[in-house]
Amino acid sequence: MNSPVRARRTDRIRKAARKGPGTGPRAALRRPRARAVLNDAALWLLMAWPLATVHDVPLLLRVPAAPLLALAAALSRRAPLAAAAVPALLSLAATPELFTSTFCPALVALSFLLGRRAEDVRPSIAAAVLLCAAGLVSALTLPGADLWDWFTLLTTVVFAAVLPWLLGRFRRQQYELQSAGWELAARMEREHRLVAERTRLRERSRIAGDMHDSLGHDLSLIAVRAAGLQVSRGVDEEARASAAELRQAAADATERLHRIIGLLRQDTTGLPQEAPENTSETVPELVGRTAASGVDIVLHQHGTAAAPDGPLAAQAPPDPLPAMVDRAAHRVVQEAVTNATKHAPGSRIAVELRREEDCLSVRVRDSAAANVPPDALPPVPGSGSGTGLISLDERVRQLGGTFRARPARDGFEVTARLPLTPGPPPRTSSDALTGTSRSQEELAQARRRAHPGAGHTLWIPAAATAALAVLMYGFQIYTSHASVLSRGTYDELRVGTPERAVVPSLPGYQYDEETRPSGVPPDPAGSDACRFYRTATFADSPLYRLCFRDGRLSAKDRVTRARDDR
């Protein structure tokens, strides 16, 4: 059994074990076994149905065939080769040609299951060769048999055994490829989650560094002010002692903060590190530096304590923001602008900062410039790590905000909402943070395509068989109509007329082009060849017979076929 099938069955057993005693492991095992028994019973009914409806084999062979086919249905899972050998041996016992309408459906079905369930192909090929060899021996040794019977056996083996076996092998390989693809997609999904987690750890380390710089600076100021208070004149000894304790506490807190941040950074020493940033740069300064490099970028600031829109040089800086909020806004704008210049060179970039009472909204959008052709500026060579947006999402989430990056109508848009009073990060799943990965989407599409695949394996052969049947039936109707000799033409024919004068007035097809019709009277003595034509489109009897000798019409008559009343 394949590993995906075994894994799914194990999952079903575990789920059933968690639901309760009524649906425990025994019940989970009992259900697949019950389905297997029902499927085997349906298979046996399909194979045994011709025993009651078709009578092309003796009764003495049809009676023991029913239990033997039941045994073959039971063996089709564990010993598919032995199961396929049962209808083959029954057919060979009935006729050296191997083809029988009674056992042919069973041979086709079990040959398909043999290709579907058997792992090694060599025993199946050896069995087919052995069957053909046994048929050859029967054709050469049995009385009344000849090589034509062996040719029929070869044809039956090819179409009733080998072709279904190949279809079963194809179905098995298709299933194995689908299973391997699903396992690969699941592995890619796990790797994607690992990369996202590593990116979050790195971003948390950077956040910790920012906290160290900010809090360390504040604690250092507290220690300096405490030291100044300790040496100030007019302060009693009790106040000096309190100031000394405050200074020592600030120094100890700074040291502990340094050790904690150091431990956090040690946890991410194996992660790829980025170049150090200018932590004092503000968003307006970042936009100004980008504009100075030739990028078409504009900054809009709205909200409380913000200057009205205008040229970048004339905009007044906004009120001071909390340090972590300011760094997060700078990181969002920096990453969005970097991505825009890398993946959409020549585009127009609009940066919007909207400060409200309780939050800061950041929006960066790039759109194609109207005066720049699409191919005027090639993209920057090289590709990023693909984790920048994950880092931004983690930083914004740690502040209790929300982050979103999505394609816009004519570009790409990045938005972030940063609360001015940071709260606890929301509890969201990994999928909600990173979005649905490409491997997960492809896995879902593959599963959706696999479901109608089983239906295609049924309706495509059925449609092809129906089309072939319609084509053969239509050709039969056409040849039946084209082999009719009208009564007037027959009456106009005269014995002794040259053959070359008779042939143009005859139909394009004879009643039977290949063989002589059975049940007709013997040909007249001395005739070289006789032709048979229908008297009506669907009439098999009577027939018109025209015989020729020495290039002339020697005889014509109307013959009636003698029926075989077996």
C-alpha cells in the first residue's frame, strides 16, 4: 500500500479513536474492510453476469466458473496476478482462441486491476508470454485447431488483457505522481513556514535592538540625573543616599537590559543579517533622500499637528511620535519604496502619513508613470529574499497594529495602521500573518483537478467506444445500402455478356467482400468466380448470385441462404 494511503488511513483511525468508544479504531478499520467487501462483491457480479445471459460456453464449464470468479474477486487485492489468471484459464479451457463473451469481461476487469495494484511488472509480462505459448501449443496439438485460432488468441490477449493492464499501470503511475506532487507541495509549505518563522525571529531581534537603544538612552539619562542630584549642594544625606540608590538601580537595569538583548541576538546569529540602518532618519528625510536620487516620489501628511500638503521642502515635521511607532513607520516606507524601485522602476510613488488621535496610518502606493514607456527602464537585476513583507508584518503586529500588502489597479499598495499606544499583539494564525502561500494554492488546485480526473477515466473511454460503435454501425448501413442490386438491373443482365460490360452496372460493394456467404447452394459447375448482392438494404436472404467464366457472365440466379437453427 502506498504511503499516502497508509497515512490517510492512520489519520482516520486516530480521529475515530478520539470521538469515542462507538467509533474507535476497530470501527475505523471495519469501515474500510466493509467497503472492500462490497467492492469485491460488485466486481464478482459484474464478472458473473455473462454466466446467466451468455451461452457460448458449455454448462459444465459455467457452473464451476461462478465460484472460481468469486475467488478471483477476493484475490484481486492481495494476489492480482493469480486473480487475472482465473478468467484466462477458463477462456482457454472453453476455446483455443481464448475469446469468449462469457469470460472476456472478467479478463478485462482483472487485467486492469492487475496493472493498477501490482508493483512489479515482470510477473505480468511473463504470464502473458506463457499464455501465448500455451495457446500456440494448443493450436498445434488439439484436433480441429490451426494457426488462425492462435492469431485470434494473440488478438484477444492484446485487446482484452494487455491494453487494460496498460490502462491500469497508467492509472497507478498517475496516482503516484499526484501523491508525490502533493507531498512536495506539503514540504514546500513547511519550508515556507520555517522561512517565515526565521524572518519573524530576525525582526524581533531588530525590534529588541531598537528597544535597547531607546530604553538604554533613557536609563542612562536617569543615572546621570541621579548622579547630579547626589553631588548637588543643599541636599541632605538621606536624599544623597536615595539618589545613589537610584543611580545604581538605573545602572543595574541598563546592564540587565544589555544581557537580555544580547541573549535575543544570540538566538538569531545563524540568520542572515542586513546592513545597519540609520536609526535617526525620519520618513520625510527618507522621502527627500529618495527624491534626490531621481525617483518620482511625493509625500503627503494629514491629520493632527501636521502641515498642509505642499512641496517637500516646505512641509513642517510632524509632532514627535513614540520611538517604536516612528521606527515601524520608517521601516514600512523604506521597504515599500525599495520594492517599488526594484520591481517597478520608473513608477510614481506616493507616500501618505495620516495621523489620527490614537493611531498613525501609513500608505505607500506605486503606479506607472504616464510619460515613461513600460520598457524604458529595465527592472533592477537580482531578486530579494522575499521576506521583507513578512518582517514588516511582524514588526507592525508586535505593536498591535495591522499590515496589508496587495496589488492595486495599476501598481502595488502597502498599508499599515500603527496605534500610538502599543497594545498586545493580536493572536492570529501563521496563515493569517504570511497569507496563503503559492505552494498551498497550487496544492489546492491540484486536488481540485484530481477529483474530476476519476470521472475522465470513465467517460473518455465510454465516449470513444460510443463514437467507434456509431462509426461502425454507420459504415455497416452504408455498405448494406451500397451492395443492393436492383431488380431492373438484374433482369437486364444477359448470360454471355462480357464481364467488363457487366461490372459498370453493378453496385460498388458485394454482400460479403472477404468470404463466401454461408448457407448458399454450391456454385454452378465450371464457374471461375461468383458475386453476391443484396435484394434489399437489410436483407441477408435471398441474394442475387452472378457467376463468371472466361471473362463472361455464365450464370445468374436468386439463391436463398439455409439458416443454422442451433
